[in-house]
Amino acid sequence: MVDCNICFCTYKEEECYTLPNCLHKFCKACLTEQLKTKIEAQQIDLSDFKCPQCGRLFNPEIIENFLPPLLFQKYCDFALQFNKIMGLEDHELLTNCLNEKCIEKFIIWKDAEYMQCPSCKMKFCRKCSLKYHKDEGITCEQQKELHKDSFYIEMKKNLQICKCPKCNNMCEKISGCNFMYCRCKANFCFLCDAELTEEYHFKHWQNDDPFKSPCRVWYNGTWVDPDKVPKVEPIKEVKIVQVIAIEEKENKIPCPNCGNKSKAVSQLVFFDKVIQCQSVKCQNQAFCISCQKKVLIYDIISHFNPQSLECKFK
């Protein structure tokens, strides 16, 4: 007879199971119930499955042996969803393609500097999770700024909103000309975001037309058409001084979900209002810094007020 140290009842030898790693014995019903409870709570990391008596890890095969087929399939679905599949080597990592239009999952080397999706063929940097940029000689911080600028331009085009150059408040253009008025009393151009005064209500635009004409450029204390600015002859000899910037290794703001501050794991996006984190706990999810709620990576703008870009749920 065998005493089960989970339910403290006595069973026949054939009704119990001996864990091969530590040789502790438990009744099969208790082991099955413990595994079921963990899976229902989405505790699917292999480190969650331990001997109830000594805490030594299970062999992965035990999970399949003690679960009904439907429950084991549920475990496999959760494991795939959270990239925790069995059979991975220590140097391997299951990851998702970062292309929002692609749903492919694939295995990469943990220390790889980039990953390339076998389905859509797109390459992404492992440090900043943006399009791979090392071939172009661009740092992660520079790529981040380029991404922020392109996102702002796209948002400006689609939503007809712009950012005040004085207070950084978001302003919406409903109708009228491109001379904008902000609630901070500043005036600026909707097209180029240049701060203006009432004196330049018309002079800033070519043909003095603030409705349909492109902007002029500032030259010698006034706004002039671009073709009237003298061309500057290029300098033939340029002495290049290499400046090595020391890149900070940590974000100033931790991930609201897991607290991670490492720039190799999490990145600030959407004007530093959202953190996209690739930690084991977050699994490439995004979180609002203000309300600490999860936001959709492909629809971040819906979480914020279009006019001020303030969190709707704060």
C-alpha cells in the first residue's frame, strides 16, 4: 500500500505513480487533478509543473500521460499561444512574426540579432522589434525615431491631426486653411508644423494662399519661395569625426505588466505612451503607461483621445 502525500489517503500500488526524477509516489487521481488545475489557470510553463513534495520539475512526458486527450490539446493550444512548446533546446525560442499582417510562428536562436519570417520573409531587429536596420548603418534609437516620424506622418494624413510645436498638444483640422490655432495660444502651419504669428497668416504659403499652396521656406528673416533660395555649393573636402554614442541599456519607464526596463526586451512606442514588451510574461504585448491596460499593437490609436493623445481610460 502507498500513502499519497497530496490527499493523505492510502492506495494500492497500481493506483499510484512514481515520479522518475525524485521517486516520490502519489495517486494518479491527485496528479491528474493538479495538472488540470494548472492548465485551467493557464500555468503552462514547464517550470510550473513540479513534484508536490520536493519541488523537482516533472518530465514533460508526464503532462501528456496524465491528461485526457481534450485537456492535453487545450494545454498544447495554450503552450503555442504563449510560445511555451515542449521539445525546444536551451538555445531555441519560439516567436511570432512581428508583421501585423502575418500570423506565422517559428523557432529562432535566442541570441540572434534579427529574425526573418519564413512565411512573409520580413526581417526584424531583436533589440527594437522594428524592421531590421543594421544593413543601413542605423542604430535602434535612430530606427525608433524614423518609425515615430513615419507613424506621425501617416496619422496626420489619415486623421487630419497635427502636433503643436510649442506645447506638443494634438490639434484636429476640421475645415478652413492651414493656419492652425492651438489652445495654448500658439499658431502654426498644419503642413510643416512650423510655429507662426498672425503676421505670417498668408506669407508662409506660396502665392499667399494658405488653403491649397505648399509652404515657403525661412530665409534671411522672411518667408520666400524655395526656388528663390540660392543654391549652396557642396564642400569638396569634409573631415569626418566619428562620435561613439553610449546607448542607454534601460528605459526610464518600466513595463506596467512585468516591470522590465531593459531596452533589449521592451521598447517605448507611440510618443513614449505605450510599452511593447517581449519578456517571458508579456510575450510581445503592448501596455499603456498611464492606465497600465493592454492595448492592441495594430490599433494603438483607438486607446487614446485623437485630439490630445491622452489615455481614454486614465
